[in-house]
Amino acid sequence: MKLPLPPLHALAPRRLEKLCWLVAAALGFLQAWGRRHDSGDGVAYMGADGIAYLDIGDAYWRGDWAAAVNAMWSPFYSWLTGLALRLFQPTPFQEFTVVRLLNFALYLLSLAAFVLLLRELERFRQHLANDDGDSQFNSHADAQTGSQVSAPTNSKTDSHADAHALPRRAWLIFAYALFIWTSLSMNRVARTSPDVLVSALVFVASALLLRIRTRRAGWLAFALFGLVLGVGYLTKTFMFPLAFIFLASSLFACGNLRRAVPRVAVALLFFLAVSAPFVVALSRTKHRFTIGDTGRLNYAWHVNGTTSFIHWQGEAAGASGTPAHPTRKLSDAPALYEFAAPVAGTYPPWYDPTYWYEGVRPRLSLKQQLKAVARNVLLAYEFLFYRFFPGAIAAALFILFYTSRRRPRDIARDIARYRFILFPALVASACYLLIHFEQRYFAPFVVIIGVSLFNAVRLPPTDDGRRLVSALVFVTLVTFALSLGYYSARDLYSTVADLAPGRAARRDVQWQVAEELRRLGVAPGEPVASIGNTMFHAWPRLARVRVVAEISTRPTGGDVEKFWAGDAALKARIVETFARTGARVIVAEGIPAWASNADGWQRIGATHFYVYVLPRA
């Protein structure tokens, strides 16, 4: 017998919110667990950034401060990954699972921070309603309809002082759908990066701004505000300049400068107390003042067009500077790079790009800047409409404001009331659009902007308005399900399939490569060489080896093909060069069918990887 389920409009708002929490937690866990091995080429999904964070975490927890302090990767996430691995001591094969479960815990923290933000938004909306009532709204609606519009507050169904706001159920659905989608599609819980933690910190900082605005923030709240901003910097370098935007917003959110200045000064002191030790450590390491070099490098890469990410040799030196100590180029055709010292890590070129790119000089060029902005705006536009859920959210907001019977001036005034939390989100988004568009960077700010706009909507309490809201909620839920349904089903399939004992390990390509290296006697810490896109491979971390030389698909491509197309003499010369770097073996990502000679290369199981054992010196 099939039991009828109550429709959403029959659920009490509190029960509906608990259902949203359950859906958010279930989908987040499914992504974290389902993608721990089954994504693309096995655990290669860990990604280059993730490997660097794990290596840095190891360095911190073994006390190797010289190797740990890094101007590219902020420390806090590495501290957390290192702590998780130290506590649970997983096998190499299981450590990526532990890290993804850590990410899931951070996602739950982000969910809790988002709940706090929603609570403060509701209180702020009530604060606005209590301050000015709805007299202007009613008079304008009367002028358009020619009739009186009653606006009773139904505490049983809405629990709001503002009867012209979106119904609480609808507002919750819009808000949680936006949070879940951005967390799983833009940020992705399965991605080994600090971005989910950044979202949590941004939500808490924005919630504290709302508390400050409603004059419910004491000295302790301002101290916490500074502490959150300081931890934000330790989590992501960009949060350092953004912290001053948050502090400026808090200054004006207080409403009284005389009251605000000493309290914001306390927040600033706590921010500096948290961030200054790492700034000092970085500056001493670099022998110059710096809060981190990620902004400088990203501007050079994405705006100036400097050779991106690895193996910059000073191309176009007049435009981008001269490298102080680049990776060492041992061969030109094909290009073979060596980087055994002095940088630590599994893959040194990406463990600390700021060392290899020391000497790069970002320069302001109006032409290059406009080109970068145009590219990023186009990517943002394509993202908005290619991924149809954000397009549906944008359309819902437009329809709600358009049908609100409010004059544009009044709508602008309603939105402007949220300027103190919108301002940091808009500034952050604008900064990223100036340099580089990547979905995960925008995720928390999209949520802040979206929920603020939904909170600013004011509708006449008519039957037509309620039907319109119900229709928009239905469309939002459908697009949400369609957008995430396929990926969630894939994660569920992977989770169920991995229940077979050992199945995940047997099919994981990267793990098979690591196991083959162990079988060949390559011990942890020993040097190896690589041919292929090593930067995005996980097998070196799994085998606990160090890549010290490579022929890479980056930066220009074509070098791997040149090696395989070469004659026996060229291959022998390259193999000898690899051997001189001290590498024990060469791991190649596939051998083309047209390769002229592949003598000495052994295929690793049924994978597309091959290994060549180098003679010992």
C-alpha cells in the first residue's frame, strides 16, 4: 500500500528546512564518497592542487617548516588534511578517501554557516519591517489596483513580520537549492581544495555583518568577526584584501561612526593577530614583504599571457620578467626539464610555483586587461545559461521583481538595504572577473547575492502572487533535479559498485601504476621521471615517490609526440639524460600506436601507462 506524501506547501517551514538539511547532507556525502576513486582516470581526480596541499600538510606535521611555508598554497587547509591523515593513518590507497570525508565535514560546516546566514537574513528582514512597515508598498499597490490590499501576518504559516516578503517555504526552497547546487556543482565537495571552507567563512562573516546591522553585535561579535577574517586569509590568500572590504562594510553597517570605529578596530586587531604570523613567515622566506604570490602569478598567467603553471623559461622576457631560478631544461627537442632540488614535494614544479616563477613581473596593459575581462564575462555568461539551474534562478528573480508591482526606484531601494553584505560579494566577483573565471571562486558570493535578492523581494499577498511563487518553486526544483540528477546517480552507482571487496583498487589506474613501482623495488622517497601530463597524476603521491624530471604535455605541447616520433638514437639520448637526473624509472602515459620504437617499455597491467627501468648509476 502506497502512503501519500504531504506536498511541500503542507510542510511546516521548520520541517521543510530539516528536509533541506537532510537532502544537502545526503547529496554531499554521496559526492564525497562516490567520487573518491571513480572519476575520470581513477584517483587522478585528486588533482594537482590537492597533491600539493597533502604534501604541505605532511611537511607541517613533521615539523619541516622550511618546506611547509609556501607563498602559493595557504596553510590552514593543509593543517586540516595533515591532521586528518595523522589521526586516521590510512594506507596510501585510502588516504584520498579520508581527505574527501574531511571535505564532507567541511561541507557540513558550510551548511551550518549557511543556516546561520539564513537566520540572520530573516531577523534583518523582520528588523526592516518593524522599522518602516509596509505603508509605502500598500499605497503603491492601491494606486495600481484601485482596491485595498490587506496584509495580515499569519504567524502560523509565515512567522514573518513582513507579510509582503516571499512565503517562508518558497524562500527556503530557493535558498537551499542555491546553496546545494553551488556547493556540489560549482565548488564540489569531492574537490580537494579549501574552497568549501572558504564558503563557510564567507557565510559566517556575512551573518556577522547582518548582526552588526541590526545592532545586536557586541564587542565579542566584532572580535569573532576579525577572527573569522583572519582564518579566511589562512585558508585563501585572496581573503586578505577582501577582509578590508568586509571591515569597511562593518564600519558603515553600524550606522554610527563614533560607535563603529572602536569596535571595528577590535575586529582589525584580531584579524591582524591571526594573519600577521604567517605574513611574517612568508616575508622572511621570500626576503620581501608579501601576503602570498597567488595574485601576482595568476595575473601574469591569465592576463599577461606568461607561460602558465610550470616550466617558464623566460619567454618574452621584456614583457614578463626574467626567471631567477627556472626548472632546468636539459633538452630542447623534445623539451626535458629537471627539478630535483631545492623544492620539496611529490611534484616540485607545482608544490611551489612561486619559487620557479621568482622574477616574473606582472604588468598592467589596458589591451590585455580588457581582453581578459571580455573572456571572463563570456565564460560567466556561458556558465549562466549552459548550466540551466543558475539561469532558472536568475529568471525566477527577474519574474518576481517584475511582477511585484513595485516601481524600479523602490526595488532598487529594497535591494540597496542589503548593500553591506552585497558589497564584499560584488567586489570579490569583480576582482575574479578582472583576472580569471573559475566556478568555484564565485560559489559563496553567488549564494550571498542570490539569497539577499530573494530576501529583498516584496510581493502583494494575492492569490495570483501565490500561484506565481508556487510555479517558480516548481520550476526551480525541476531544474535543480535535472542539473544534479545525473551526477548524483553516477555517484550512487559508484558507491554501490565499490561494495565488492577490492574492486575499487583493482580498477583504479593510478593505484595500479603505484603498485607496479613498488613491485619493481622503487622505494618511497626515491626519484622517478615521467613522460606525459604528470601534474595531474596521482600515482607519484600513492607510491610516495618524487618526480624529478619530465617530458611534459605542458606548457606548449608536442614534446611528448616528438619523443615517440624520434629515432632510436634520440630515444637513447633522452633515456640517458633521464638517467643522469638520478631517476629510478620513467613512467609514460601511453605509447602511441605509431611510435617508431618502444623497446624496453613494459605495459602496466591493462592500463595505458608504461614503465621503463633505468640503469642504476
